[in-house]
Amino acid sequence: MKSLLATITFATLAFVTFTNAQAQDPLPSWNDGPAKQAILNFVQVTTDKSSPQYVPTEQRIATFDQDGTLWTEHPIYAQVTYCLDRVPAVVKAKPELKNVEPFKTVLTGDRAAIAKLELKDLKTILAATLTGMTTEQFRADVKAWLKTARHPRFDRPYTELIYQPMLEVLKYLRAHGYKTYIVTGGGQDFVRVYAEQVYGIPPEQLVGTIGETKYGYAKDGKPILTKQPKLILNDDKGGKPEGIHMMIGRRPFASFGNTPGDQEMLEYTTAGEGARLGMLVLHDDAKREYAYGPAQGLPETKVGAFPQALYDKAQNRGWFVISMKNDWNRVYPFDK
Amino acid sequence: MKSLLATITFATLAFVTFTNAQAQDPLPSWNDGPAKQAILNFVQVTTDKSSPQYVPTEQRIATFDQDGTLWTEHPIYAQVTYCLDRVPAVVKAKPELKNVEPFKTVLTGDRAAIAKLELKDLKTILAATLTGMTTEQFRADVKAWLKTARHPRFDRPYTELIYQPMLEVLKYLRAHGYKTYIVTGGGQDFVRVYAEQVYGIPPEQLVGTIGETKYGYAKDGKPILTKQPKLILNDDKGGKPEGIHMMIGRRPFASFGNTPGDQEMLEYTTAGEGARLGMLVLHDDAKREYAYGPAQGLPETKVGAFPQALYDKAQNRGWFVISMKNDWNRVYPFDK
């Protein structure tokens, strides 16, 4: 027998539950769908003590690729732009480089010519602009650059071109005891300069491509660390699990990426026991950000390509592909 | 005018303050003296918001050497004993090594002969026993060894030969928002196996000597990381600040060591602005632990030497030398 009171009570309860859920949605920039549901479900089953997939707090590790996963990587990686922008200062300090390639081409400012530089030229520029100075000088240089540099399309600082939905995931995971790490092919020291302020990720939770430093003394006797042109870790592909082992020493429970450079990280993460979460961002939103694949017939690209093979592997492995267009109702924090 | 009431009130207050201080002494195994006072004072001035030397929580980093600073390193480093103990298993897997030096000598079990092995022999043994397996196999091996191995003098597991006063410092610092790191010349993967349980220091806060790992797949397709015979970081001397930069990315505010291998870490730490703390453990207690220098006329040693030059530098730099004999009223947790 259903009494009127019971009906009213049920209706009230349902209403209360509904409004609480609305008020407390931890991922408001995510549209309802399998991706959002996967994140909510993962956090629920790994943090509920009564769940068979419960994960003790100290083991809660989540790793995020940076370029293309947490912020915009098109038309070209911000760090590469930084390096190109540094060339005049490098040539000023070493004028003999003025007529030497690839510095000569970069100095012309001719974007089409610069875009044609080969990988070995780019490496020469990276070495010249990312090494030779103290870690503190480098930090100060990057900090100054970030204040003035603007993204060519959005005319905003690079640090504003971060994905609001991913900020919500980072915050949501941390609120549930997860330590959030960036695991990036980008330079560790470069990303450290802004990651704490922009993502709430401190320097010690930054696994990047790592160059050697050398301990020594300045003229005044003060200890200094000088950046060397020698790689300790190339933090891309297989280097990602290697960097995770070195810097964290535990297998992550969740990993987020967007290219084949993140594939090994997702493999390593999701091969662990219990509930694991692997997710890949697909850039299919030319209007609000960019659209590139070539997966799913999206345009080809040289920067951050997402091939169909990776898409197929994701289906196979139970990784979720996040459609920027369909899964996100907001891309940037400044979007309405 | 002093009324009786005022006198009683004052006496009561003094008594309350005294008993609270007793009850709340965070470093009960430390005798009163400059070392204990320096630790209490450092924490006070860096964590009191009204202090000009206040340090924001996210910057509170403290680093500790491991062998000889947190646990006993005599008569020989535990990790070296582990490697020697592993030799029979290595030879069983590769019988051709049976008659090859230095394996042949180690297999005899003749301690005097083993003690005479040269550095290059020791390196051969370290490479054979610390590399070639997956990170998970290594972890399991070390875990099993720690359960059965006994210290030759104290006849206890190595993990019990930890310094109670240092456990109190670790706990006290953490209670005041400091992140505590181990920065050791020992193997990162080796120390990680017990550091969390023994010191409350998780794997991600372990900066050690780091060997390369290689990502690959087991026969069943499962991702594995295999330990390679190639060093990424020799975490001793200048390598300590380099490792700190790589793994933490911030300059510590406090550092604890016990040999010239820790000197650069203390230099780097104490060269920073604001209140910084540098401390060195001097092993001058032959009765409860060991006594070795040669600083202060203590006996010479091949393991963990503390030369007079380091002692003099400590005086010069304002680093504190902890006398195990005088500053600690208890050495091990099992001491009465």
C-alpha cells in the first residue's frame, strides 16, 4: 500500500538527491556520456572503502601528459616557440652564430622558412637555448617569456590555453586523495615554471624530458647547478613508464594522454591490477580549439598526431577517447 | 604588590607550561643541547606565520642521507651485503660464473678474502646482482632478503637498526608540513623497498643512485621495466644537489648527512635564503653503536668516514654536528 505520505517523502528525497547532485557536480564542463561517467565511476570504486577495488591513499597516483592533454599544442609546442624566441639573445651573447645555420634562418623571422627547418636543426636550437645557464637563470628566463608571449590565434598567454575540463579532473582526483603528476615529453624544468600556478602541480610532481645538470660554484662561491646538453631521460613513448618508475616508483591508477607518445604510459597504467583508467583526448573541435587526427578522418598534422591505430588500440584496451567536441561543454576557463 | 593569589596563579601557570612541554617534547630521545635546540628553533621560525623566516608549506622540503644518518652503516653497507648474498643465486642462473672472479671468491664465503676485493670487483658484483631483472622481481628479492638477513653484531634485521632520534625528527618535521626526502648514494630501488614502512617516506620521495630501466613486454605481452647496467645518477657528492633538482625541483630548507658525500647537499641547502638547517651525525659511540672519524681523533674507517676537514667546514658554515654519544639518550627504537 502506498500512502500519500510515502509518495511525498519519496518525491522529496528524489528532489533533494537531484539538487545535491547538480550542486556538487565535480565535472561541470563535461557533458554526460561514457567519458565523464568513467571518471566518476573510477573515483567512486577506488576511494570507497567498501569497494573491492578500493585503493589505499598512498597508492593513488594519476598521471597526465601536458601538451595536447592539459593545454593547447597547436599550431606548435609552446616550448619550441620559447626556444625560437630565445635565439636573438643567444646570438647576442655569441655573435659568431649570426651567420651560422640554423640560427641565421631563425633570425630572419620568416615563419615559412623556420617551419621548414629539419629535426637536427631544431635540436641545435634546443641545445643552444635550453642549456649552458644555471637552473635559476633558466627559470627566470622562462618566467619572463611566459608573461609576454601570446598564442598566435587566441592572442592570450599560453598559460590561459588550458583545458577547463581537465582542471576539474585534476581537482576532483586530488580531492579524493590522488597525487596528480604531469608526465610530459616537454622539458621538466620548462613545465615546472608554470605547472604549480596553472595546474596546482608542484615541481616534485613533474616528470619531463630531463637534461643533466652539473653542480659547481659561482665566482662568489655560491653553489650553482648548470644545465648540460646531455639527456638523462627522453620522456616520450617507453620513456614515460621509465620516468614514472624513476620519479614516482609506483604504477599509476589513471593516465591521460593524446598521442602515441602516451601509449606506453597508458599500457603500463592499465596493466596493473584492480580498477585502472586510461583516457586519450581527441582534438576534433576546429571551432573552439583545433581538429587533427588522422584518426576518424580528421586532418593530418605534424604536431600531436592521433593516428587511427591508436584509436583502434584504445577500443581494444578499454581506454576512453575523449571527444573535445562532444564531451566538453567548455574548453578554456575563459569560455562562456 | 604580590598577592598570594598571584603567586599561586604564576606557580600553577609555570607548572602547566612545564608539564605540557614535557608531555609534548617532540624529540624525547634528544638530550638538551645545541643540536636539539637548533631543530626546535628551525621548525619554530620557519612555520610561525608571524616569523620573518616563515616558509610557505609547499616549499618545506627536508632531505636526509640514509646510511649512517638514518640507520647503521657499519661494519658494511646493508646493500653491499645484499649483493654478496645474491651471488649464489646469480651463479646458479649462470653456472659459467662459478670459476670466474670475483664470483669465485664471494662463493667461498671467506670474509677476510671478500673484504680484500677491489672496487672494480665490487662493481662487477653490483652490476650482476642489481640489474637484468624486472623492477618487480628486484623488489620481491630485496623484500625477501630483508626478512631473513641479520646484522652481524646486533643480530637483528637491518630495518630495526634505525635511529630513534632521527625518526622523531622526521615525524616532527612532517607534523609541521615538511616533506621529508631520503637522498642517498644507495640504490633508489633498494631503499624504496623499506623506506615507506620504516621511515614513513614513500617511493616518490626517494632520491638515490638511479640505474636506467628499459620498457618492454614480457612473453605474455604484459609491460615490464627491466633494470639496466647503466647509471642515470650517481647520487653522491655533487650528484646529491643534481638529484634534488631532478626529483624535487626545489632547494631544501634542511639537510642531514654524515660524510663528505653529503657536503654538497648541505652546501646547496644552506646557501638558500632565510633560515636553513645543516646537520651531520658524528658516530662517536662505540658502546651503543660505533665510533669512527677520523675527525676528533676517532678511529679511521673505510665505511662512512667523517674527516676532520668536514668537521672544520661544519664549524665554518654553521652546520651542527650531532654527537651520537652526547646528543642522543637513545639510539635504536629497541633501546631502553
